[in-house]
Amino acid sequence: MTAQTPSSLSSAAWEQRYQEGTPRWDLGQPAPAFQSLLTAADAPQPGRAIALGAGRGHDAIFFAQQGFEVTAVDFAPSPIQSLREQSQAQQLSLNLLQKDIFDLTPDLAGQFDYAIEHTCFCAIDPSLRPDYVALVADLLVPKGELLAVFFTHQRSGGPPFGTAPAEVRQLFEPYFDIVTLEPVANSVPSRHGEEHFGRLRRR
Ligand SMILES: C[S@@+](CC[C@H](N)C(=O)[O-])C[C@H]1O[C@@H](n2cnc3c(N)ncnc32)[C@H](O)[C@@H]1O
């Protein structure tokens, strides 16, 4: 399946944003919600994880540091190159794929215990959200988990295209049990009150 996207959401457009300078979505650190998750008493056990729209890969690197076997995917070349350099500098072994997420299956179907979502869902055309949900469902093993930081802002337009907990439930519930879907308490200041952390288990 190849997604049809408006030109502003193409790989070339995202690459241009990276080339133009520091991307405004790039936190320069893992999402605080993931830091809390992996240091919590009920932290998920390390396993095979795929980071979708990984960007420069602060989350992917963090999960790899915590013992996860990470595949990071982005269709823009610059962030993948940056991720390659960072992982080599830290002597971490990540599988890096410069690819459209919607072209990952069927090859990688059922290969992952976890999918990692952080501002990829809000970066794709909202009309593709049902395809995104089906993709994540396909990538995961049964009982595999989507670990997600959803950008739940309510401004019009995008990217980033906001979502709401009700939409997340409506889209994912056909395939997933919602283990957790709650406001993030420790967002960076610029995203305060506009993020929900989700832990969604594939049926
Ligand atoms: C807002 S950025 C987020 C990057 C990273 N997750 C972060 O939080 O810093 C969205 C990323 O998704 C990538 N992306 C968007 N649509 C994609 C697609 N269909 N396939 C692969 N990557 C995609 C973009 O190139 C960009 O790096």
C-alpha cells in the first residue's frame, strides 16, 4: 500500500523542513512521557520495537539504550543520517529504514512487540489515520503494544494535525485494548496540556 499524500506532507517536504534548520518539533531529547514509562515499576519489558516517523530518533535511541531492539523508520534522508551518526557514536545497534511507513507491510507484518509513536500520527494526512491504525495492528504480534504520545491539541490545520482521546479510542478500539490513555503530566512547556500518553494492546 502506498499512501497518497499532499505535497506538503511528502518526504521531500519533510526533508526540506530538516534542511531549513532546527525542526520545531524536535525536542532534542526523548519524550518525557517515554522517560517516565521506561523508569516506572510497570515498565514494558524490552523487546522488538519499531519507531514510526522516528525523525532524528531521540526516542528510538532512548529505547535502544534501555535494551529494546529498535527499528527506526522515516522517509526523509536527513533524520535517518543523523540517527545513523548518533547510534554509531553511542555504539548502539539500531535497524534504520528510510522508507514510507505505509510501505512497511507486508514484509514486516507481525515482527514487533512494540510500536513507538511520537508526532508521526499528527504528521500524516488525517484521512490516512485508519490506514495508520491498520498498519500498527499489522506490525505488532498479538498482545503487542503501541506506546504512543498523541498530540491532542485542538488547533485547526496542520501539520501537526491534532487529535483527541475520543478519536484515538474510536480509531484504535476495533483492534486494540486501551490499557492507558491519559494526559501527560510532564510534557515540555510548549506542549503542556496538549499530550496524551497511550498504551494500547493489540488483541
Ligand atoms: C513531526 S516529525 C516527528 C519526528 C520524531 N518522531 C520526533 O518526535 O522528533 C514527523 C516525522 O515523520 C516523518 N514522516 C511523516 N510521514 C511519514 C511517512 N508516511 N513515512 C515515514 N516517515 C514519515 C517525517 O519525515 C518526520 O521526520
